[in-house]
Amino acid sequence: MCDGVLGERLHAHLERAVRNGVDQHALEVLMVLLSLYAGQARTSIAAEEIQRFF
């Protein structure tokens, strides 16, 4: 589910999301929801990348 989408792959997904109107707050909320399902350890790296992206 959350494995393997880091670095350039995650950056490309973030760029596409922002181009389609998704803002930083929405992405952060998504990470909170994903952490409930996938576990905080799997989503923390992606959450850090979102912070760097913005």
C-alpha cells in the first residue's frame, strides 16, 4: 500500500496532486488517515516528504 512510493516517485505524485488542486492541508490529512490504516511507521517518511515539498 505505502511501500516503495518515495523519492522521485512520491515527488511526481505530489506534483500531480498539486496540479489538480490538492493543497498541503489535504495531503497532511490524507497522511493522518493513511497512518490509521497502514501504520505510522509506513507513512511518516511520506509525511516528511510532503513537508519538504511545500
